[in-house]
Amino acid sequence: AQRVTQPEKLLSVFKGAPVELKCNYSYSGSPELFWYVQYSRQRLQLLLRHISRESIKGFTADLNKGETSFHLKKPFAQEEDSAMYYCALSGLGNAGNMLTFGGGTRLMVKP
Amino acid sequence: DAGITQSPRHKVTETGTPVTLRCHQTENHRYMYWYRQDPGHGLRLIHYSYGVKDTDKGEVSDGYSVSRSKTEDFLLTLESATSSQTSVYFCAISGQINTIYFGEGSWLTVV
């Protein structure tokens, strides 16, 4: 079985402060991990995926297989980063890229 | 944004009535999914489809059925709506492996 855990439901930081949104997973195979962002009442958008190792909007995430983690980081938070963030893990098979999501973390960046 | 349209976007219905949500795509993608989003639970997979007339259950399929008679349409039916099915429903599509796009969501309230 695959599972994704985001231990923080809410993370509140001041503008300019570093941000780390935690994500831990359990999966028996080789995981594909993603971060999705949802701005207020909008659709989920792919923020980044571990295989591309890219930085989007200043966010990065490194897959740590030893700790089974995929934490999302940004060195200096901006007010426009306020949103819901979901960590997700892919399960391959007939469902193509069926995703299992964590419970989400709401990031609030205060001025 | 990928061509995904959900309808209706907002609906209020009474307990015990049937409800159908529609997801329409213009991308000709093979895989389509229905998720529900609830606070603290993130997104949970209800049903998915891997082709015309090919569907399977997800994590929270009880009380829901789906149909896919055309590549572009994936219907989600609540056979007899209950208050526990009050939620936001997201359709998603996937073509290439590891690329998922989400619709804008359908807000359903069962009273």
C-alpha cells in the first residue's frame, strides 16, 4: 500500500522567511513524487516533480529515499505563495499515473 | 491549461436524489479520474478510467458509479446523494506517464 503524510495542516510564516513543507511517504517500489499547489478555489496545478529536479517559483524539493521524504523548500517566502500544497505519490499500472495525495498543508505568508 | 471542463460547477441537491457530474476533455487523453477533496483528507480517488468503457474503483468508491462511453467524457453519478457526499469533486486527465491535469472542480452540497 502507498501512503503520503503531510504532518502540518497549517504553516504560517512571515514574508522573507524560509519555508519547509514536510512530506513523508511509504511505498514498496520506486516512487514518483510530486508537489501540487492550489490557490484559493482554483484547480490544482503541478508545482514540481522529483524526476525533473527543477525549481519552480523558487521552490525546490529533494527526494530522500533513506528518510522516505520529499520536503518542499523555499528560502524566502512571498505573500503570493499563500496556498494549499499537496504532496502526491504516483502508482503505476492500469491507471496510468494514479496519484495518492497527502492531506495537504495550508501555507500562510504574512506581510 | 489542459482542456478540461467540469459541469455543473456548483450544485445543491437534496438527500436521496441522484446527481451526475460531467467531465469533458479536449486532449484525447486515455486516463481520466474523479477525486473528491475534503479538509484533512486531501484528494481521494473515487473512480478512474483507462479507456472507453474501461473503469475501476478507487479508494472511496462506495455510493458512486461512473461511465465512459466516449474518450472525451467521464461521468460521475451519485446514485442516492447523502450529506457525507458534500464535497468538492475534481476531474483529472493523464496522457503521458506522470503528467496529470486537473479540472476546476465541482462544488456539491447535499442538504
